[in-house]
Amino acid sequence: MCFHKSRLTGAALFCLTVGSMTVAGQEKESTLPDGPGKESLVKVCSNCHEVETVTATRRTRIGWQQMTEDMIGRGADGSEEEMAAVVSYLTTFFGKVNINTASAQQLEKTLDFPAKEAQAIVAYREKNGKISDFEELRKVPGVSADKLQSKRPLIAFAL
């Protein structure tokens, strides 16, 4: 991922979410999960949106990268390392997995699938091409339709 250092200065408009924010003099506690990148997220995004503003919409890694680049263009202030940590954190805790490009390991991690089911999706995709929608995904042999249904908000079908 490439963030241009010259674009990393200016007003802190990179406001994807915050760890805490003052509202009418009251502290509002964050519901952000602990993990690598949380501190960078809080530092870079300290004055704009509540957590719910960001976490209401999940994105793929590419989606978070695009959002980050957009905020950098608007003047977000943070180092390249901090911005990479923000993207990684948001992808890990508020991400979607692209069913058509994810490795079996990524499917296992993001969807909490056993290796056998994750590999079944990859094998199906390799044999039949990209999966166009959720109904097609539900027909993949060896994958629990009920489990897929419960993970539906975490799945993207970008072709």
C-alpha cells in the first residue's frame, strides 16, 4: 500500500472513528475492540465521528484503503505507518471478505470457517469461475448454508 508522505499533513479530517469523543461536555466511551492499530485509529481520527458512523458499513481491505486515500486527500494527518495500521485494524474488525479473491486462509479467518469449508469455496471458484451472488455461494458443495447465512454481512462479491 502506498501513502504519499507529502499528502499526510494538514487538518485532521481523517475521521473514520474515534476512541472517545466529548459531546456536550460528556465523555462517550468507545466500543472499539482492542487490537493492533487501534491507537493509530484513535490518534488520527480524534475529533469527527462516533464509532457507529464507521462500523455501520463494512468494507473490504480495498474499500478501507480507498476510504483512507480519500481522507488523506482531504488533509488527514498521520504517518504512512499509522495509515497502514488504520487500514489493517478496520479490515480486521470491520471488514468484509471478497469471496472471489480471498484465499482459503482469509476465508477461515474472516468468516471463522473450518479449513475444509474455506477450501471448498476456493475449489468451487477455481472450477466454476467467480461466484456472482449469495444464492450461488449457498450452492457450493461442502459449505453449510446456515453458517453462510449467519456470515452474510461479512461477504462481498466484487467481481
